[in-house]
Amino acid sequence: MTPALGPDRDGPVRMSGVGVRLATMSTTRAVDADFAEIIAPFEREIFAHCYRMMGSVHDAEDLAQETMLRAWRGYARFAGASSVRTWIHKIATNTCLSALESRQRRPLPTGLGAPSTAPDAPLVEQDILWLEPAPDGALGHDDPGDVAESRESVRLAFVAALQLLPPRQRAVLILRDVLAWRAAEVAEATGQSVAAVNSLLQRAREKVAQAAPTREDALEPHSAAERELLARYVDGFERYDIAGLVELFTADAVWEMPPFEGWYTGPEDIGELIATQCPATGPGDMLLVPTRANGQPAYGLYMRGEDGRHHPFHLHVVECSGGGVRHVAAFFDTSLFETFGLPPVVDAPTA
């Protein structure tokens, strides 16, 4: 039995504290009193924008706060020539571009080379900054009419593909294709000509289409088909039923797990990887707690320790299709459990 999904299990929206800080600045520094109220509706949107640019929830939080601070400092000079949304996104874009001048891109293992062919070989850890998943609650999916489009724009594969682009290509693609800005608006925001923007956009679209093609057979979130598939996925891990898990993966399924550089394709290799590399040895060793990441189902996987309790092991972000589980990214950074509002320890349910 899997522990129930708590009311805040989409993950703490850490950006929620920004509005409080802005309100404090407004009263203590004599900034226009309506600044915090005007900017508050865009907090999660700016966080999501910074996340797409940076590929890190931690960097996104820092840069979203820096964006708000810069906006607060420049609010008196905001003449209203553009909307508040356009103005704040311009600040966020340039804040991220400045930060990216001194930072390397954050890949997934699939962005580093060919798949591994020996699932039972020793795992090789890479000490680099990896792409991080983001809680749905921090990204914001409030308008049911925008859910599908919003979900696609933060899908893990899409964000990973963005990290393959040079920073200015990345910014242009996000502003044009995610935020639907006109080319002239993008040119003004990024200090480039319209011709340069169009050229960057064409190259960026080609790269992203190759790295993260749109999946026409993706299961509708929360649909009966997805719930059934995920229930079997959870059951397979919790009962340590590797044969049952193998049946769930599509023929072209991918399994990757930062910080290890290897990634694996196909049900047989994925099954062998779990059988030979996972420390679990039998039913009950693993428990999965559900959450949501990047508009996709996700799970905190807990491994039974010597004390009999289950402790954080890695965070799964799962992509489902009509044919089964197509992709799993298993993040071994256990600090993500706190980011997602997952418990620090889980006890096995009593009979």
C-alpha cells in the first residue's frame, strides 16, 4: 500500500514568500504601495520562466527573487508602455541571460552521449550540475484551459532540450513559442534585430524538435488509463516484481538516473539494471509516494533501511504513453524530496 498523497504534496511553492518580502519592501522603503499587489499574480509564472531558462529549481528561485528585486528598484521608472507581464518577463529574461554567462548547461544523461549497453556494469557518477525536476505546484497550472499548453512547456524532455541551446537561442524560443511574443517584442527585450531573432528561432526550433519531439500518444493526465498504468508501476516496485515491471515499458523506453552518466533503453536492459543495481532484494523494500513534476506523474522512492524504516532513495519522473511507460528519470539528489514536500522518512503501512 502506498502512503496517501498529502494536500500539499505538489511541493511547497517556495516563491510564495516573495510576495511577503515585496510587501515589506513597499512599506519600509517607500516604494509605491501597489507594487506587491501588481506583481504578485506573476510570481509563479516568473519562477517557471526562470526554470525553463536555467533547468534548476534552486537557480530559478534565486533568479526569480532577483527579478522581483530589480523590478522593485525600477518600478518608479515603469511608464506603462508595455504590460506588467511583458515588463517583468523582460527583466527575468535578462537576469537569467546574465547568470548563464558564468554557468554551464544542465543536461540529463541522454544529452551526453549514446546509451549504455551493459546494465550490470559498475555505474559511473559524473560530478556536474544536472537538470532538476520542478514541482507542479511551483510552476502553476491554475487555468484549466491552459493546462495542456502549460504542461507541454515544462515537460522534462522539453526543458532538457532547452538546455542544449545556447542561452540566447533558449531565450528567443521561450519568448516566441511559450509566451507567444512577437518577434519585434523579443528583439527589443533581448537587444537584437528582428532578423537575428528569426534566425535564432529557426535554429532553436530545429534542435528542440529533434531532441524532444511532441508525443501524440501521451496519456491524458489523471485519466483512467494513466491511473491503471501507474498503479501497476507502483505495485511492481513495491512487490519487487521485476518481470511485471519489464512488461510495462515500451520497446523504446528510456531509463536515466543523474548523477550517473549511463542511460538505458528497452525493457530488458531496464529490467536487468533494476535487478543488478538496485539494493532492494524483495517485496516491501521499496515504497513509492506520489507527487507531480513538470506536468508529469512522479514518485519519491523510499528504500528500507537497517532501522526498518524507509528513507529517500531517488525521485522518479515518469512519462506514460498509450503503449506503456516510455521514459523514467530517476534523480538521486535526495534534497529534492524536501523541495517536493515529500516526507523525510516513511513507515511501512501496518496490515
